[in-house]
Amino acid sequence: MKALLFITTGILFFYLGQAQRVCGTEAYLKSLPVSVGTSPQGPLGPVRDTVPNEVLVIPVVVHVLYNANAQNISDAQILSQLKVLNQDFRRLNSDTSNTPAVFKSLAADAGITFCLAQVDPNGRTTKGIIRKRTTRDFFLADDEMKFSNKGGDNAWDASKYMNIWICSMLGRNLGYATLPGGAQDKDGIVINYDVFGTTGIIRAPFNKGRTTTHEVAHWLGLKHIWGENDCGSDDVDDTPKQESYNYYCPGFPHRSSCSPNANGDMFMNFMDFTDDACMNVFTIGQKNKMRGLFALNKGRNSFLNSFACDSSLASGGPLPYITPIEKPEISITIFPNPAIDIVQFLVNENYSLKGWNAVLVNAQGVRQYQQILQSSKDVLQIKHLPAGIYFLSLSDSETKKSFRLLKVY
């Protein structure tokens, strides 16, 4: 019978030998069960459901807790992790070619993106990173890093922000996550400082940011692929049953006692325990389960009304930016206009819309759509919107552009 190795008060596990992934989420949830999928939050604005093809945007606040200077990871390391999340949850990761051919038809773009928050809970400008020196040499998987009076840092409003705590964790535990439905002051993700991102203070084989991808998926309701029991169910129909977790990076196919066919385990799934370099896929079923949490009355629905990624809403306004070299003003054209189903962008040479925030409101000023652009080639899906006049704003930390859009048919 398998058992996850984790740390509890008074019991220390020390590890010698080759590194293996350990996720503390299963053990954490056993000690603190929650009602998965329910939404205790009050409404932040007009309640709405998701719309077809909507790219969901999750504002992130990163709490960096450090005792030693090496634990105070750089902005660059944090940004490298955000890049991994935005690639993995949109199936834009460079290693999609490593998904075996027999599983590629199941691979999915989850349509979820992440940004560092640009507006704090008080309405002021922020860069979404909090740094705090702690007297604690390490933390256990007991949530104390989430409270200022215990050496940690208090959560931001968990109905608007995904909280990530970066700290030194004792033992082999790389991180853990809460599921929706738990206490709001504990809601979020905890990651060991040296497995967060792809650059800086980082250790192999957990150096490609997949620990955080794995734990964020737990935060979005996914179970481990073996269903937490030998040959168990993860409540997703298109992930094949497997006996237990896989370590390292097995050769394909890798069959176990309950493999349904010769294809064996989907060990390259983000919800197994394989090395970072081996993980590369979410399935359609996993996508649907994660996105289902944003539906009406579900555990993450409140994020549809969170616009903390839009710096134009900060009362202090965006911080000034000084360019070292004069560049011509960015020129953006939207087309077609009038539009039927999509809107595209034309940008002058040497500029990119990567990271820009696109917000679409109707003539009454009610927000209909928000998307963090991944490139200038991104398109806005508007087919589901009724015909009428809309206003589109595109913004980054320096510039904001506004357009009048006519939606027909």
C-alpha cells in the first residue's frame, strides 16, 4: 500500500538519494477536508457565467517569505514561473511534441491565463509581489506561512486573487494547495522557493516550473491522476486508470496492473509525480473540470468579476516608466470593424501585444470579456455577444488604447 511521505509536527523525514517528487496536497486535504466546488464568497459585481471560448484570467499575488537571502528569489524567477503557467494552461509549452501520439487527441488548451496583480485590495498600484523577512527557518505543511502572526504573510482576498506563498519547506514536500470551498484566509498554493520557476535559485529535476503547474491544477479542482488510491478514480473520464504514481521519467508505454490497454499510464500528465521534463499535458476532461469551477455558484466563479490585472483601475495609477531609448509610439489597429465573430490586431513593427490586457465593455459600461494577450496574433472571440456597440481597451503598464467596436449579427 502506498503512502505519501510528508512532515507532521514532531516527525521528521530525511531523504538520501535521487530526488523524487512529493506533493503535500493529498495529505493536507485528509487533515483538513473541504467541500469541493462550493463557493462561499459573496458577489463582487453582477453575477455571470462563463461564455464560450472565454480565456479566463487569474490575478496572482506572490508572497515571498525568506530567512536566508537565497530564499528571497528574484522578480525574474517569479516571472519565469508565470510564463510556465501561461504556457502549460494554454498548451503553448514547447514540449507538447513529447506527448505520445496515442494521447494527443486528448490534449487540451485549458483556456486559463495568469497575471501578477496590478491592483491591491486597497485599490492601489502593485506589482503583485510581497517580500517579507521571516524569523522562521522553515515551514511545515500546516498553513502557518499564511498568517503574519506566525511568521508568514496574510492572504489577499481569495475571491479576487490566487495567493501563492514561496518559502522554505522542511523535508521532501515541494508544495501543496487548497481546493475551493475551504477557509478563505488559507486559500492558495504553497511552493518551496527552489522549485518555483525556471531560473535563479532552482534545483533539478524540478527546474521547469511544473511543481507550480501541478499545484495550481489542484487549486482548480484536479486530483492526482491515480485518484489518491491504487487504481482509483480522478473523476476525469479521459485519463486512463493507473495503479499509482510514477517517479522520474518512465519510457512509453508504461503499463501497470489496471492499465485499460497497451498504451498504459499517462505519466506525462501534469497530475502525475514525474520529473518536470517529463510533464507536458492536461486532457480535455481535466480542462472541463477546471473550467467548470468558474460556472455559476461554483468555487472559483468570483474570479469572473476580478479585474485586478487591469492597472487602469488602480487609484494611484500605474508607475511611471522611462524608456532608455526613444521609440516611436505604438500604433494598434483592430479589424474587422464591424465584426461578426472575431477581432484581430495590427501592430507596428518592433512592438508586441504580449502581456497586454484586453477589456471589452458594452454600451452600458458592463464588462463582457477580458483576456491577457499572449501575442499580437491573439484574437478576441465575440461570436457569443449580441449585436451592438462595444468599447475595447488595450493596456499595459505604460500605454492604454481605446476603440469603438461594432458587433453585427
